Amino acid sequence: MEDSAGKRVLAALGLAAMAAFASMLVNGDIEASLVVLVCAVAAVLVGAGMGDAMPELPPAPPPAPPQQNPPLPEVIEAIIEPVLVISEQRVTAANRAACALLGEHILQQDVRLAIRHPAASERLLSPGKEIPGAPIHLVGLGTRDQRWEMRIRTLSSGERIVHLVDRTGSYAADRMRVDFVANASHELRTPLASLLGYVETLGEEAGEDRKTRKRFLDVMHNEAKRMQRLVDDLISLSRIEAEKYREPDQSVDLGVLIEQVRNELTSMKPERGADLKLDLRPAPPVRGDHAQLSQLLHNIVSNAMKYGRPGTPVEISLESQRGGMVRLRVCDHGEGIDPDHLPRLTERFYRIDSSRSRAMGGTGLGLAIVKHIVERHRGRLDIASQLGEGTQVTILLPEHRLS
């Protein structure tokens, strides 16, 4: 191959020399003939260089195969909520959440046996009645108190995807809101009805008797104060809930605050003030809201004074704990609380003895307010009690560290 190329170059140079010689014979101009010869030789050499073999390029990579979607079972496994795939009324695939809810036996089983619920079976066996994305509400699936929302989608392959969403928490929150409004309305309506009744009575003949009028006015005053306490607690609870995501940033000395609250309560209830016993050990300030922590102390210490036996001590202790926490503890020596009631004590308007609580001026919101204050302060609340011995409220709050 290289010898052939060399021969072609020599032949081309020979032709170039002949052309230059012919030009000299015709024109008689030696210089012009030399210029023609040089240009021809240059052209031959350039052409010979361009004619060299080009370096071979690497072969182009084969085209990438088209991307394939992962299998459907892998897709549904990535979903944390129960998901099933149904084909011809049988469960062909289910993720772990679905197997945990309905059982491992549901695979390849008739859908009516897999999801044992009348509303679900009716919709799954009548695909023509489906409204895309429309939920079916299932009560009692899993456990009796659980509430689920079932959604069905039909794929182009004819398979159907069943998606179950747990709505138990949302339902419980809705019920709490409904119960709260109902209880608040009831608590306000009772003293209001009493006030209206006494006002009407005073407008009649009973208002002419001085002793009767004074007795009625005292009752009206107490009912009005009760309404005021309830409204104040409702406003306070609403304000605390609105601020629960905003962490407080004040530095509060709990030891000083406890002594202030003790002095205030002693002046209000001197007969029980002498029973307040303080054990305040050195502790760093906590990160908190001064007004809310004062309210927290008033609520739990007032409860201990109300429900503890007269003449028995109400012990308030404060000390530093490991992990950057400060522990506040309030103990009374009252009748105690049945263990069945302890989990619900911080619910709004929950009372163990409604008549006794109202007689003592309670609104049913005190411990609910305490719970929300502790949550806003990123602390922990624990209530322990033993019948016949008393109740102990323990609160842990993070100490305030200067950055």
C-alpha cells in the first residue's frame, strides 16, 4: 500500500517537471517556469499528505436499550401505606403494610376474603360503579376503632390498585374539636342559665326581701366569676396552642418563680398556705416563657392544695437533672386518683368528679393548659398517683444555655 502511494507521488513530480519544461519552451521565461515547477511540486506533496490513511475512529457504542419501568410489586413496596394490586378479583400483589394490616394470607386470595368489609367488597366487585379517586370510608378495618379511606385506580392493563389511608388520627382530632365545642358550650350555658334565672327572680317579689336579694346576688356573683374563669382559661389555652411551634427564649429562674407563686397562693388561701413545703436545690435557669410557667405553677399547686387533705403538706421540690434538664415536682397527700383516670387527666373538660370539681371552682381545663405549656417548652409531664396516698406531678424542663 505504501509502495503504490510512493509511485503515484513520483509520477506526479515527473508530470510537474514536464509541465515546467513545456512552459519554458513555449514562453521562453525560465523564472516563470521555475514558479510553475515549485507550485506543482507543493501541490503534489500536499495531496500526498492528505491521501495518507486517516486514523481509525473507535466504533460507536451500541444504542442503550429502552428504560423499563420497575415491576409493579417493587413500586408498591416503596409506599408506606397499605397498597394491593387486584386482577380478576384476586390479590396479585401487596406491600408489607397491606400484609401487616390484612395478613400474609391475602396474596392470590379472593378480594372479598382479603378485605373483609362489606363496603369494600361491594365497590371492588362492581368496578363499573367506580368514580376515579373517590374514597370509600371503612370503619373497623384492622381494629374496631380504626378508620380507613380506600381509593381505587384502574390501570391500562386492567389491574386495579387499592390504596388504604389511615384516617384514625384525623377522625380523633375532629371528634376532639366537636367535643370541645360541645363541652365549652355546656360549661358556659350552665352558669349563664343560673344567672338569668336569678335575675328574673330578683325582678319579681323576691327582690324586695333584703336577705333573699343578698343571697341571690352572692350566687350570681359566684356564677359570673365561674364564667370569667372559664373564658380566661379558654383564651389562655387558645393562645398557648397558637404559640406551640414557637419555642420560648426567655431565661426563667424557677426557684424565684416558685417562691412568688407560693406567696400569692398563701395570701389567697391562708388556711392552706402554711402547708406549702419547699425543697429548692440549686438549679440553672430554664428556657421558657415567664407568664406561662407562672400559670403552670399556679395550676398544679392549686390542684394539690384543693385535692390534698387539709393539714397535710403540699411538697414542691426543684433540682437539676442530667442531660441539661431541671425537674419540678409537686406532691399532695390526698385521696389519690384511680389508675383508669390517669391517661385522660390532661384532656379538656375531663373530670373525675364533675360536681366536686365545679364546687371547688375548677373549669376542667387546668391540666390541659399545663400539658400544652410543657409541650411548648419542649419538656415532659408525668402524673403518678396511688389511691389513699396522694398524687405526684413531675415536670422536666430544658435548662437555658447561653450560646
